[in-house]
Amino acid sequence: MDLELGDDHRQLRDVARDWVDTHVVPHAADWDRAESVDPAIVGALGTMGFLGIEIPEEFGGSGGDALAYCVLLEELGRGDSSVRGIVSVSLGLVAKTIKTYGTAAQQNRFLPRLCAGEALGCFALTEPGVGSDAGNLTTKAVRDGDDWLLSGTKIFITNGTWAEVALVFARTGGPGPKGITAFLVPTDLPGFTRTEIHGKLGLRGQRTAELHFDRVRVPDALRLGDEGQGFRIAMAALDKGRMGVAAGCVGVARAALEAAVRYSTERVQFGKPIASYQLIQEILADIAVEVDAARLLVWRVADLVDRGRPFGTEASMAKLFAGECAVKSTNKALEVFGGYGFVDEYPVSKYVRDARVLTLYEGTAQIQKLLIGRALTGVNAFV
């Protein structure tokens, strides 16, 4: 079901929908089996302007606003969550953060290539021993003249083996969030190695990696923001990132709904299409209501962002609800398919696997509940 959009956003949605149907949907199953999307998709995303939404044209971006970004990510999520993840990270977490906090030199160096799809970025926050407790990360950067020596390990990094630049968060001061600084680290620097992670449950087409830093020498000119500002930069990026992930959740839930509707009108049991049975219609109705509700929560966040209003709590609400919606909707769609949903000849099994991780990354469902609870009560349950 389509909710009302203005002409510009409707045009973007239609262009993105047609492009996804042509360039993504026919290949999604093969990419999933191969555990890699076609690398050429990155350049194609750049050519379409999809890697430059909300980035000014002076830096090679395509302009637009937060609602445009959400409209795009819903369509990409409908086609393949792995492709959506490439854009969410390189554009949503890296390029937009450089736009906000970067120096003119940093913006001119990195943004044109990221927007054109000539390069990808990755967001290196999570560590093997540090997930939700990001304020206690252990990767270190030690000052050495005009440079920093970066040592440590990051894990579960989307775009990790394809990225040309990594936005890395490292400890430069004392314990806790105030001791963290952000750096833009070219991935070809000596001492920077990466290992691809295979065997994932979902998002198999994404390149996910473990990153290793062995005294990587990073010029101070590539420090992003002030010393000690890194945690705040990371949390600001994740606030907006949750909006994008939520939009992708709407996309995969919508894909599951559309697949279930099609299948229910074609599958005949007891002499008539299963769509004619009340329990099947109940499943489809439940999914449809949740998809529209999730989309409205996402669009509320986009509206707040575009009006310059606080949006952090609303982003947590959207991410929490839309993530759970994706999991429930894909599982309900699987029930419509019955045994056929359990094999990858049909897309719904992939939707189920892809949806599950959406409740985990960029802040688990439980973390979102604590953030919402803190906003409601003023009491911090993290300490």
C-alpha cells in the first residue's frame, strides 16, 4: 500500500522501484547462494545517484532529504537487503558523517568517490569483545608526531573487504566514551589487513569482514572531528542509521507481503486458491497493517530530521518496531508458502534469514528499548 508522497519523492520511488526490479530482484537469489553481490552493482548505484542522497552536489552528491533517503532504502530493502546494506553503510554511516564533521579537505577527498560508487566506506565500531558497550572499545590510537599509530581489531564490518576508506573509532584517551576519537583510515595503509567472514545466516551478499590494525600510521589530517569527540560522532551516525535500517526493514517486510499475496492467489488447495481461506487472509492483513505502521514511524523520523528537530528517540522507536515487523512479517509469509517457503526456489526463505539480523545491528532491539525507556523516565539503565 502506498502512502502519499510529493512529486519529487514519488518520482524517486518509481525510478528506484523500476531499477530494483531490473537490476536487483532477478539476481538476488544467485547473489545469496554465491555469498556476494556482483561488484558492478556499486558503480551502478553510483551512476543512479543512489549513493549520493543528502550529499550536496558540490561534493558529487545528488541532494535530496531524509525522506528521499528512506524511500530509496525501502525499495532497495525490498529487492535485496544486502544491496540496501551497502548503501546504508557507505552513504548513511560514512559519507553523511564526513559531510557533517569532515574538514573541507576530507570532504573533497572522499565524498566525490563515495557518491560516484568509485569507492565504498565502512563503519568500524564493533569489536570482538565490544558490541553494545561501544563506550568501552579497546582499539587504540597513540600519538606519534603528526601521526597516530592505530592498533586493534574490529568485527562484523559491512563493506569491510571492499571499502576504500574505513571510519574507525579508537581510544586516544582515558576510559569511557570521552576517550574515543574518530579517524578516516584508507584501507591500503601498511599494517591494515582484513579477513572476510563467511557462513552468515542472512545478508549473505554483503561483504562482511574482520579488520586488523597493526600500528597503522594515520596522519592527524585524517582525524575526523576533535580528539575525544569520536563516541558522540558514532552515536549521531547511528541515530540516523537506525532510520535507514528501519526503512530497509519496511522494504523486506513489504517484499514478503507481496510474495505471499502472489503465491496465495496461485496456489490451489481443496479446489480453490488458498487466498480464499480466512486464515490466509488474516495472515496477509496482519502483515499489511504492520508494514504501513512501520513505514509511518520511519517517515516521522525523516520529517523530524528534515525539519531540524530532535529525532533520536523516534529513530529508536522506528528501528525497534520495524525490525520486529520484518521478523514477524517474513515468518508469517513463510507460513503462507508452507513447505515451499523452506527452499530457496522461492524468495521468502531469504527474507526470513535477512530479516533476523535487522533486530541486532546498529543497536539491538533491547538497546532501543533502553533508549526509549531513558527518554520516558529520565533514568539511565545503562549505568
